Amino acid sequence: MSSESEPGTVTEVLDGDILVTRDGGVLTLTLNRPQAHNAITPDQRDFLADEFARAGDDLAVRAVILTAVGKGFCTGADLRVARPAPARPPGAPDRAILDGARGIKTGAQKLVAAILDCEKPVIAAVNGTAAGMGVHMAVACDLVLAAEGVRFIEVFVRRGLVPDAGGVYLLPRLIGPQKAKELMFFGDDVSAADACAMGLVNRVVPPDELMPTARAWAERLAAQPTKSLTMSKLLVNRSFETSRQTMFEMEAWAQDLLLAGEDADEGVNAFKERRDPEWKGW
């Protein structure tokens, strides 16, 4: 299940269900189960969470694209695929209290957290329908591109469930509590254009421009001072749940840390010498 590859190569993992490509400083993770509209399996969730962690550790990776093939970006968890139940003592029920919560915490929430915590900027290139967990995987990314005709669906109410996979954390912060409740309460299909207007999506492009635009954005990010982007991502993600005083302190500490890096020296020297900086990413 290793995804290590030389730049510019594609490695198939999980029987081809995920494609991993590294080209220069850009890592692309592609869901490849079009027959299932890229509904995500437990093994895929775990692999992707690990891949985002590896991307954060790898100095050669400086931007990540998350996308899919087919008509669906991700239509949520694949409920047809389940992990074997843990061993039970005699007389115990098949499902005990907290089993479901534990599964969510170690599954869907783990993956969404891995996207949020990835130390590199992550771009979602949403090629098709995103539903349930698929919506939250997309909007957990730092930048979201969507193809024209794409739909976003908070499908949980249609199943009599509450949004999970980080949805109740992400949506109010992105679009406000009233709009988040509207999506959650009604479960209506939201067009890419409407998603963009409400702030879930950065830009909507024609389908044939989706990956070229995502690639152009990723290459631009990969050419930036990576640790600067890492710190900016961390500060913004923490800003909604932290006091002004603490955020001011975190901002100052982040700046102090960056000033010890080679890219900060390069940025100052390039300014003094009136030339373009040559960023190394550290």
C-alpha cells in the first residue's frame, strides 16, 4: 500500500481505488472508484489520512490536490463496505454504546482532521457530486475549485442523521449558522454557483478547465515559501476558536519562527537586492 513514487509517476494503491501522483512539488490524490461515485471505504479513509500526514512531513511536497474521476467527487461513506466487528465477550450485543461514535472519530473525522492539519496547502478540485462526507472533505481543503454542474448535498437529513465528518464544525465557520442550518435541515442539492456565492467554493470553472486550473494554482503555491503558507494556514484555522490575545501571541510566535528560516532570509535579501526571491520551502 506504499505510495512512494518518483516525480511525475503514478502509483496505484488499494487495487487502483486511489491514484497518487507527484510531479515536482505537487502531490495529487485522486479517488478512482467511479462505479461507486467515489463513495469512500474505510481502507481509503485510512490511507488518505496517512497520505496527508506524509505530505506534511515530506519537504519535497509543497502543495496537494485532492480530486476524483467520474461523475462523483465523493458521495460519502460507502455503507456497503464495513470493517469486521471487534471480538465480543459472550452475551455482548453486536453493537455496544459508543461503538458508532468511536467509528466516526477514528474514520471520517480522522480524515477531515488530516486535511485540516496537513502542513501543506490543499486544493480540492471537485469534479462531480459531493455529498455528505464528500462535502466536508472538499471544504476542509484550503482552496476549493468546482466544475460547472457540480452539486453539493448535505444528505444526512435524508437518512435521519446529523452531519458528521466535521460538518457541524466546518459549515457554520464557512457560511454562518443560519445558512449552515438551511443546508442541514433541508438537504437540498446546492449548485456549484450557489456554493461559490455562499462561500463554500473559491471558483467555478468549466469541467475541462478544472484540473488545469487546479494544477496552475498548485504550482503557484508550490513555488511559494512553504513554511509561510503552513503558518498562515495554522493561524487562520485556529482563529475562529481562540481569543484575540491568544491569536496575537500566536501570530507573533509564528513570525518569530519564520524569521529563523532560510526563506525569510531569502525574502529580505531579494527585497534589498531588487530581485525575485528563490524560495526553497524551508
